[in-house]
Amino acid sequence: TPRTYCCANTEDLETVIHHVHSLYPCAPFLAAGVSMGGMLLLNYLGKIGPKTPLKAAATFSVGWNVFACSESLEKPLNWLLFNYYLTTCLQSSVNKHRHMFVKQIDMDHVMKAKSIREFDKRFTSVMFGYRTIDDYYTDASPNRRLKSVRIPVLCLNSVDDVFSPSHAIPIETAKQNPNVALVLTSYGGHIGFLEGIWPRQSTYMDRVYQQFMQAVVEHGHELSSM
């Protein structure tokens, strides 16, 4: 179909969640989101509130404020290491289906983008009907919806993550919501959290995820009664 995806559009995720729940209504239903997947998950939870069939969720390396994420990725070294490469990946993913988009979007203009922000301005925000790139980035930022989350959520971030700068992590908002546990590490990068000199075993992220999900399955009734 002539539609892709974006951080703010949770319709597909909501459809999948309710479909799976309809197939297994009695099973403990949990979700995990990594990076952009975590942004989608948090935006979904903030929009739907207590109506979600999920019992709990976990997110890792979420970009909380898209404006701050873009600014960080546009610093010279980060642009060279990450931004330009990711932009070319986005361009490649849509260019091979450009015949689906040409009636709605100036694809030649999209293919000249030099940053993720430029790509989002020329493609993503247009695709999803936003008036401006600022409107899209505001709607896509999960920090705005954290206060509306109504199930237990564990959020793991590293303060040295260039995709999600530490100054934009909503620490105070998380403190005000008893459903949210925000775990911050000094190091870990973006979806890294490696341990040891030769990090070949499970990572800190793996262990936190396993422990949290096991606790929810085994003691979920205690959480729901708090």
C-alpha cells in the first residue's frame, strides 16, 4: 500500500495487539520495544491508557524527545557516523517502491535529503498528513504521553546514547507516574549495554528484560493491585 510507518502512527501496532489478544485472551500478554519500536509502544500506551490488553511492557534505548534526538544526530561527528548512513537507508527503502508514492510526494526532492530530519520533512510528515515537521516531531515524542501510561512499564536508557541525549530523558515525569520505572545506566550506548572485556554472553539489557518479564508473569497480580 502507499503508506509506510512513523513513530507517531500506532494503528498497526494496536491492530496486532488486539488481534493476538483475541486469539489468546487468557494468556499473560506483554510487549517490548527497542529504539523506534519503544517509541511506538510508549505512544500507543499513552494514547490508549487503561484500555490496553497488555499486562506490562519494557522499552530500551527510546528516543524520548525527537527534536533533541535530531539535534544530537546532526552534530558533525554523529552526522558522519550515523545520520547520513541512516538517511541513505531510509531513502533506499522508499525509492524501490517510489511508483507507489509519486502521486503524493516529490520523490526526487526526498532523494536529495542529507539528514533524517530532511527526510522526515520531505517524506514522513507529508505521508502522514502533518502540516509541518515540527507538528510531526511533537506528536512522535513519547515524553508527552508518559504520564498517561496505565500499566507497569520498565524503560532502560543509557545516558551516553547519542540517539537519545540524557538531557531529554523525562526523569521528573517518570517519577510522577507510579506505573513507570526508568532505569538509567552511565554507559551502554544505543541498544548496547555490553558487559565485560569480551562481551559474548547476555547483555545487561537481556538480563533486565528477562527478570522484569518473569516478575510480571509470576507476580503480576501484586502489581495490578498496587
